[in-house]
Amino acid sequence: MRGTSPHPASPKEPSRRFCVAPMMDWTTSHYRFLARLLSRNALLYTEMVTTGALIHGDTERFLRHDSTEYPLALQLGGGDPQELAHCSKLAEQFGFDEVNLNVGCPSDRVQNNMIGACLMGHPDKVADSVRAMIEATDLPVTVKHRIGIDGRESWDDLCEFVEKVSEAGCRTFIVHARIAILEGLSPKENRDIPPLKYDWVYRLKTKYPHLEIIINGGIKTFEECDEHLRHTDGVMLGREAYHNPWLLAGVDPAFFGQSAPVETRHQTLRAMFPFIQSELERGVFLTHISRHLLGLFHGQPGGRQFRRYISENAHKTGAGLEVIQTALEKVREPENRAIAEA
Ligand SMILES: Cc1cc2nc3c(=O)[nH]c(=O)nc-3n(C[C@H](O)[C@H](O)[C@H](O)COP(=O)(O)O)c2cc1C
């Protein structure tokens, strides 16, 4: 087992040793179903849901998930303490294991509503929000943030943020190890261009050893995870866990001392068939599910044909499970256990 956290989670708390990042349009319940087949223990996060959407929109639809997805954290986007408190209560009622506040998203749309990374410029406001959330729920309340934003990017600014928010009661900080540049970079550029400064996240853990510090940004391999776990309490992977989901099949053996829940990619996909079928019967379009499966045979012989067959056929009217079944036949099934070569 890799990476022994100095902060064993209390029985109520999920382990955050290995987390899959919240990603809009990507970490949908369909992706999460796949991820959960691959690892029993990775902590999964929803896409960000804004407090406005939850309060004024179709609450049930936004919070819908399957109990098989647990442990599961709800990520909220918002800046108003009372609204965030209300939505944190909803998170608890709907059975989530954690409620997380997004202080890292740099898009213009959220900046206009004082949501996301721009809140790093307002640590008191974030602290008020966190305090209200903690009062409203027994769930762990966590914050996902950057190491800074343009104009507030010094080490002291970061420490002021962490200190104020931790004084409000937050003990878990998920830190994307780069600043967000709010003026001039798109959200996508903001995930690549500002340089990663892992050492700042390590320094946070050294300076605040009582806090749980989870590191995020640009992590791709278990070897990298091992290195980060020497300095922090947990790792969060986003894009790699999405584009190469089979990586998750190695998580339980590598980080939780357990056997892997599946042996092959084929077995995993077949285990999804009843779920896919029941979603189709509920009226879900096949593409909404199949787009999250495209990475499963990443780097495998036949993987490209698998992806191409799905891409060319899943959108057709009436497309059903047979598209996935035929696509699966394009990839050779290994005879032996093929776990965790990820
Ligand atoms: C398509 C996409 C959507 C994202 N949506 C969110 C989001 O809703 N909330 C959030 O906190 N971060 C979001 N992120 C950022 C990721 O959670 C993560 O911080 C970032 O991708 C860096 O980690 P990685 O290098 O492992 O991907 C998103 C990233 C991507 C690629």
C-alpha cells in the first residue's frame, strides 16, 4: 500500500488519499459509475453545481446520483453564505459524504457571480461561507482552491487565505498547485499555462501540519502520486483519471491495500451493460454515456477502433447497447489478468 496519511480519517470522513477531481461535463454520474467499478475507495467528486441552480432549478436533477457511487463529494459553486449553508444541508439530505466549495474555477461566467477562483481575493468572504456551511451540516466541509490569483499570488496571500478559512473550521484543503490568471486566460489555458508549484503545497503541509492537504494539478502516474504522498495527505487527479480511466483499477491495490475490484477492461465494460440499458430505458441518449467510455481502452491494441466505432455510431437515432457491444468486439480480450499496468 502506498502513502500512509498522517491524518487517518474519522469514521464519518471519507479517505482522501486518492481523489478524482470535479470536472464540469466530465464527472457526470455516468462517468462516476465507471470510476466506481474500477475503484471502491477513490473519493469521487461531482461536477460543480452552483447554489443558484440548486435553489432555483431542478434540485433533484442536479443532485441525483446512485448509491453505488459512494464515497462521493458534492462540489458547490457559490459566494453567499446563506445559500451555501442551505445547499450544504441539501447535500446531507441527499446522502453525499462531503461538501466542497469551489474556489478554483476561473471562468468569466462564475467570476461575474463571485464564484470560484476570484473568491481567493476575498478570504473573509470564503471564511464566512465555510462557517455557515459547517453550522448547517454535519458533513465535512472542504475547500478546493488555487495557490493564488493574479494580483494575490504571494506566499503570504496564500497563507492568509488558508489561515482565515481554517479558522472558520475547514480542515481539508485541496490545492491546485498553480495560480489562476483571471484576466486574459481561458479556463482551459488556466489549467496548463500558469506553472505548477508543487513545493508551495508541500510547504502548506509543513506550515500547517494539523490541516489535511490534498495536492492537485498535472499528476499522471502512481509514481508521481507516491512522491506527492511523501509531502501531503492525498492526491487528486483530474484529466488523467478521465482520459485513462483504467488507471483507477490500480488504485485499491496501490493506495488502500485491497485487491482490485475488476480484472480486465472487458469485464468492467460488461459490468456496465445493465446500467447502460436501464439508463437508455429512462430516456438517456447513448452518447451521454458512451462519451465517458472512450478512454477505457486507451493505449490498447484495438483501442482506436473501439473509440471510432462508438464515435461514428452512438449518436445515430435509436442507437442502443449493441453499439457498445460491437465496439467491444473490436478489442482483443486478454487471457490473463491485466490489472494495473496503467
Ligand atoms: C473539463 C474540466 C472541467 C473542470 N471542472 C471543474 C469544476 O467543475 N470544479 C473544479 O473545482 N475544477 C474543475 N476542473 C479542474 C479540475 O478539477 C482540476 O483542478 C484540474 O483539471 C487540474 O487537475 P489535473 O491536472 O489532474 O486535470 C475542471 C477541469 C476540466 C479538465
